[in-house]
Amino acid sequence: MEWQRWADTNVPIVTQWDDGHHTGLAHGELATSSSSMPSAVFAMFRDLSVVEGARVLEIGTGTGWCAGLLSARLGDRNVVSVEVDETVAETARKALAAAGWHPEVVTGDGLLIPGCVYTYGRSPRGKQTMWLFGLTDLSWAVAFFNEDDPARSNVYQGGPRSLWDELEAAHRWWSERGRPGHEEFGLTVTADGRQEIWLREPSTLVPRAVPVR
């Protein structure tokens, strides 16, 4: 089969165009999800030095292939994968389940604030909600939004970190710099392996954490 031939080839494969709005067999305008080139994945896993008993957080579930490989190596209870696109996340969950793996696949943005993931949805009463979870401690926060009167929204948080305060500080930092799009950010990997995120030019580094006022 044609799809099997491509799946067995050492090339990256686009699996979604234009956030899922594109239809037909022709290319869309923007590739928004893909299956990574197998050799690149294996090289990353080699550098990751996965050891027995490790727990792994993957940012960007995509097809679920990497989450499946990590589950086979570490056990699916030790794998959490975050995917911002709800449709892509659900497709990955089904594919993983069909292969016999059940890692935790979270719908959210893994790059919201350092050491934190989030998910969102609606409460049993229909209110829009957002949950934030700390990855290295027991910190948490939840916001219940009042869509008719935002000033009456409620936020609760607990644990060593005040995650909602950190979120507000990060949003304030972003707004004060003109609300830059993702294309204005860059990443430099230094010779000693450090990762430096910058805005607009390499000399303008993005802080690891924004001070909470």
C-alpha cells in the first residue's frame, strides 16, 4: 500500500495541514502536524539517554508514534505527552490504544510557563475552565471563567508555586512587548548544550521565569 511505503521511509511526513481545515490531496498552506523522520527520532532518543525507571514528558504528541516508542521502553505509566490540537490528540490516543499502549495524552500547551502544563474544557455546570499542573511539584491552579462578566471569574491555586500568578506575569511580559507571534521567537543551542530562547534577535533572551508582581 502507498501509505505503508511512506510510513516505512526515512522521511518526515505531514499528517495535518492548516489546523485540520484543509481537505483534498493537494498541499495546504501550513503544515500543522507531522510524523518526524525516524532517524531524527532515534538520534533524539539516543541523546535523551532514556534509562529504566525514568519518566518522560513529550511536547507535541502528533501521531503518537514517539509516545508509543517511549511506552514500549519505559511503560506507558511513565509517559505523559502534551498535544495542543484536540483532534490530533484524540487521533493519537486511538492509535496508541489500538497498538496496546495507554500513556497519558494531555490536550494543552506544553510551553505555557516553565515546568507546567495545562488543559481546558467545561465544568459540569457548563463554565469554561482551565487547569494548570506543575510537573516537578504538587502546584496546581484552576480558573472558572464567567463568559458574561469576566470580572466575576474565579481562580484557585495551591502548592509551592502560584501558577496562575506566573501565568499572569508571563502574559503581561508578552503584552508589554507587543504580543509577538511565534515566528518572532528563535532558539539557539550552544556548544555545551544549553538552549537559549530569544525574541526577534539572539541578543534579546527570553527570561526563564518572569517575576511575579
